[in-house]
Amino acid sequence: MFWPHGHTSPLADPWNGIFLTAFWNGYLASQVFPIDVLQGWSKEAEFREIRKTKNLMHFSLGILTSMLFFIPVVNLIAPALMALAFAHFDFQALDSLRKRELLEKNTP
């Protein structure tokens, strides 16, 4: 079966390979890296709060850092850079959450 414009399938466009790879890699990274980073450092309630409030940012960071896999030579260190980016983002989110909770606790 042939589709319009000469493609055999809508997924046969070469750009779809890049976009689909970045999308799924970003999605999977946004699901796995926050667990890896916050597992030993946060309480369960803090982890759930960060996941709930920063879900879109995790996905955006995952897509952005997954684009590093398409750059030659950089793709060799892309997993480490991705892990560092998520660690920095999640530790910053945990720190600001704890500061906010401490501030709310100490204000009358």
C-alpha cells in the first residue's frame, strides 16, 4: 500500500526516526533517572511531590539530553551527561522543597 507523496508509510520519513528516538528516550529517561537519583536521598513523600510537580520538566530534560546521542563523539559520554543533568536538577528540586517546608514549618 502506498501513501501520498511517494512514502510507503508515514513512519518512513527519516526525521521520524530522530523525533521518535528523542521522544521515547526522553520519556524513558524521565521515568528512570529521578528514581535513580532520589532513591537514597529523599523520603517517599518528597519523592512523590517532586515527581508530581516536576514531571513536565523531567520529560523536557529527558528530550533535551537525549539529543546528545545524535552528536558524534559526544554520544560516547551522553549517558553520563544525562545522569549528571538529572542529578543536578533533582537535587536542586529536593533542596528547594526542603527549604520551602522548613520555611513553612518555622513561620507562625
